[in-house]
Amino acid sequence: MDGIGDLELRHGARRAGAYARAEPVIRCLEATIHRHRAATGRLDGLPDTRTMVAACHDSGLAAPRGGPITADTVRRALRLMGLR
């Protein structure tokens, strides 16, 4: 099993639901982090929060429960990804 079902088995329905709602933001952050790492050559580097907020905003995304993407939205998504 993989994806949301696997996440639900390992971490519970609440976290799996949060991940499912935040998935578009998480995909945007993954792409932004990948571009940053490719540009800097640092395998463990992260762009600053402003850069990640701007990238998600430029992609036309909204926060998982509606509203604009903020620094808090990015921090929550990074925590779901296990990066913070």
C-alpha cells in the first residue's frame, strides 16, 4: 500500500486527512526545494520561507482550508513532510 492509505495506517486518519488537504501545497514545496537544491548544490538546503510562499502563491494555490498561502501554511506543510 502507498500514498494516503499507507499514511493513514502509520499515522492515523487525522494526519492522513491533513496531508490530503495540503497535497497541492506539498507538491509545490517539493518542486521549489528541488529547484533550490539544484541551483545551490546543497543536498540538505531549504529555500527561505518567503521564497516558498511566493512560489506557491505564483502557482495560484490556496491554503488547504481556503485563503492565501502564508508562512504558517508553509511551516505546517513542511512539518507534514517531516522537514521541520
